[in-house]
Amino acid sequence: MVEIYKSQESGHLDKLTLKTLEKGAWINVIDPTPYELREISAVTNVEPGFLRSALDDEERSHIDVEDTSVMILTNVPVVYDEESYDTLPLSVILTKNYIITVCLEETPVISSFNERTARLFHTYKRTQFLFEILYRSATFYLRYLRQINKLSEEIEDQLRKYMKNDDILRLMELQKGLTYFNAALRSNDAVLEKIMRLRTNRTLDGILEIYEEDEDLLEDVIIENKQAREMVEMYSQILSQMADIFSSIISNNQNMVMKFLAAVTIIIAVPTVIASFFGMNVPVPMEGNEYGFFTVMVIAMCASLVAAYVFYKNRMF
């Protein structure tokens, strides 16, 4: 899918096509076909490799520079099924005339730039628009991290009441999401540092033009990204410690159950042994006594009670 927009001074967002493409337009490409990639490459004079980079869902964040364009590939957060968090590569390609975004799926980061928010960004200010995309990505990381923290607290409350496998699996899913976030934010940090270094690259004049207000926005992006990294590391440690604690609790509960069952088995075994002695086919005490059976039962019960008392005093149950 290819969507093309251009901001107007009035704050309106015009929709264009490849045939009516104008300078300052934003070309948003989502899961494109090979034909669409060839068309965009021919119209914008962008390397096909740049356009295909974000279509590999394992691609890490980096920057590629060519004579007529710059590609900034970053990883943006996505959420599936409410509790499954992941990241996707998003490439932002700057040329002298256009800004192009390419992604495998429609993400909240890109979809947040629409007709309703058109007054908050300008497609013809390409570098500023790039930084706004990066800033929006960082804010979504923070938003999802707060959601993960809230979910982990709910799971903790559930595990305190009932130890269910489903809750432990939910906890593992959140840990996996934090791992993805951590790796993505680290590579995004490297991209932001390289952008800072590219500010003084004169060969990129006309492509990556950073003005004073753009530098302020870039600093905000770096601060937000750093905050997101710190939150990821903190929440990862909390979830890891929580998983270890509940694992220890489960192991301890299992040991207590086994200890209880062992004690019960021994208590039951005592009267069984006594009854076995008196059930032998040989002369035994009280074999002619009419109260012999009841006497043996009382002896067995007393022995069981003594064994139970000993186990109780030793906290076997």
C-alpha cells in the first residue's frame, strides 16, 4: 500500500498520487509489492535497497547515506493481542524533495500522523518531520512500558492468590516484550548518536538540514529514548526477580506437599505394621481374648497418634 500526503500552510493534509507527486510530499509505504517498489524508486530516484531494508523484520537500526538520499532505519514498538509486545523496522528516507517511510505493517507511530493531527507536523519540513517520527516512537515505547508495568502488577496480584500456569506464561510474554524493547532502544540510541554526528556533514546539505529548532527536538528525542531505556532495564529486573521469587515459592510449596505426604504415609504405615504382626498364621498374644481385636486397634491408634504428635512437633505438617 502506498499513500502520499503533503501538508499545506493552512494545516490541511492533501492526498496525492505518484502521478501528481509534488516537492515536500510524504510517501508512506506499507508492505509494498515489488511493482510498487519499482515505481517509487523510479519516481523518487531512491535506491531499491533503501526501500527494501525495512521489509526484513529482523533488521536492526542503522543509517545509510547515498549521494542523493539518507535512510534512517529505526525500530518502533507494536503490540499484538493486548499483552504481546514486539518491535518492527521502520525506515525513513530523506531526499532533497521527499520524505519516504517504509514498514511491513501499519504501526501506531505512523498512523498517528493523519488528517486529525495534520496541524502538528509539516511534510515539507523533512528533517523536522523525521525527528517528530522518532519522538513519537519514543513516546509509544514509554506508553507501552507503562502498560507492561500495570499488567505485571495485575499478574503479581493474581499469583499471590492463585498459582496458575496462565499467569506465569503471561509474565513470560511480558519479559519477552521487554527484551525486544531493550534491544531496539539500544540500537536506536546508536542511530541518534550518528544523526548528531551527521549535523556537520556538508555533503548532506539539502537532504539532512538541521536547524536550531530541529536540534531542540532531536535532544528531546534522545532524552525520551534514554528514559525509555532506563525504564526497560528497571522493569526487566523487576520481572526477572518476580519470576525467580514465584519459582522459589512454587518449589517450596512442592517440598511442603511432599513432606506432608511422606508424614501421612508413615502415620498410616504404623497401624498397618501392627495389624500385620497380629495377622500372622502363628500363635500371637491375645489370640483367645474376646477383646483382642479392640485391644490391637487401640494400640495401633495410639501408635499412630504418637507418630502424628512427633511429626507435628518437628513441623512436618
